[in-house]
Amino acid sequence: MPEGLSNTLREHRQHRKMTQAQLAEAVSVSRKTINTIENGVFTPSTILALKLARVFDCTVEDLFILE
């Protein structure tokens, strides 16, 4: 992720006992997309970030943190 941006996507996903594939299906992206977000390689669009927050019933700020 860009310098100063981190995420808690993996923690939220594991807490819900979801696989990357299950989360990807829930937000209509590939498993690889979820993997690259979790590893800080890819920054999701606003729409995807909102979809991810909806899956976990949290805010975007709960998933993505400006450090």
C-alpha cells in the first residue's frame, strides 16, 4: 500500500472464518485481488472499499488506516 496506509482486512476476514475466495465472491472480485489488498500491494477503489466494509459491517476506516 502507499506509504502511511495499512489495512486490517486479513484480521477481519479471519475473525469471520472466511477464506480469501469467499470474501472475493462476496464483493465480486478475484481471490488474487483480496490477496494483493491484504499484502499491501493494491489499494482498492472507493467502491470496493465500501463493499468490503459492508461485508464486515464496519466502516472503511476500520479496514484502512492512514498512519
